Amino acid sequence: MLCRFGGTTRARQNVPVSHLAGRPGYTLARQKFCEAIVNRLTSWAGILLLIAATSLLAQTTAPAVVPIPRPNAVPEGTTFLVRLEDRLDTAELHPGQHFKVKLDEDLVAANGKMIPRGKKIKGHVSSVEHGLNARLLLSFDEIETRHGWVALIATVIGVPNERGLKAQESEGEIERKGTSAKQTVEDAAAGAALGASAGAAARSAKDAGSGAATGASAGAMASLLANRDLRLEKGTTLEVRLDRALQIPSH
């Protein structure tokens, strides 16, 4: 029995076509057999096509899954203030050195659970650079709660009340803004005034002029040296941002 599909001929195995061709109804039987095969193939092809289309539609129309914040969590992105418990000086610090801060305001979750002001936070120095371009990268490790310590992932984004310092918000790095020309001129002028006063006390115009020039140089140099490293005194306020939701334990 023969069927033709797109020019391809297939025969029933081990049955010579010549033995069947002469029998009555052979043509009708062959036609029905071929139609059954075509119908079966068409049915399977339709099912496979339907499955593929359904899968593609589900992928394109499925809404994005948004994680539901837990009621006992302080949301990611929350900003808060902390206060240094240690003095941090880039001239003395090294990577890995530990420090502590205290929470300067309450952290409150959606269900009212709270980490009260005054709780401690442990951290360490991730990197430090010395000199005129002093930089300091601080990392936080864990925060104290009423039911023990929990992990804290957060970034320093500001140093309020410290005009000479700034924080790179994307990296959490604290750096000195650098000595401004205005500040250097002011320090030089102050040095010149002191030098001139010393010269005048010696009652010599020449000494006064010489003292002013020396004082100006000393004042400018003092300005540069005084701003060589970055220092955060104990009690300095830092602004911090949560980089991951903070789960407050209930027991």
C-alpha cells in the first residue's frame, strides 16, 4: 500500500505492492489509509502549535512578580541618621578596622515594630586612602535590636554638618572636598596679619613687611597640611540608606 506526502513514497513493510494492486477495492483502501495518516499528523501538529502559542502568550502577558514587603521590615531605601562612637582618621585607619555607631533616630516597620534610637551598629573600614585626596569607605555589618543582632546592608550617603566632606552616594565613599582657593587665601591673610603684628611689635617697617610675607607663606602651608587627611570625630553624624529591607525580629 502506497501513500505520497510531498513527493515522498512510503510502503507497508514486507508487503509487495504487486500482491495488492490487483485486488478489488485496493485504491479505495489506500486512499482511506492515507487520509487517516494525514489526519493523525495534522492533529498532532495542531496540538504542538497550540501548546507553543499558549506558552508564548503566557510569557508575554504574565505580570511582573513584585515582592510583597513583610510587615515587620523597614523598607529598602529608607534613610536614617547615625552618630559615630569612634574617631575615624585616615592617617591612622586601615582596611578591616572595626568601628561602632549609634542609631540617632527610630527605625519603624509597617506593623509598628521598632528599633529604637540609641541601639548600636557595628561596621568596618572597607578601604582608605591617605593624603590630600583622602577617601574612606565604610561598611555596616549588623545592628542591635531588642531581640539580638541582625545583619545590616546599608550605605553612607551624607555627612551632615561637615561642610568640608562629601559622600559619593552611589558607592558610599566619604572624601574631602579639598582645600578651596578662598580658604587658602583666608589662611594666608591670617598668617600675614600675625606676621605683620610680630614685625610691628619689633617697631620696624622692614620687619613688619618681612613678617607679613613669612606669615602668609606659613598660613598657606598650614592650610594645606591641616587638610591633608580626612577626620571624622566621635559624635559626627552620618546619613545612611538601607540597601536591603531590614527585618526586625519579634522574638
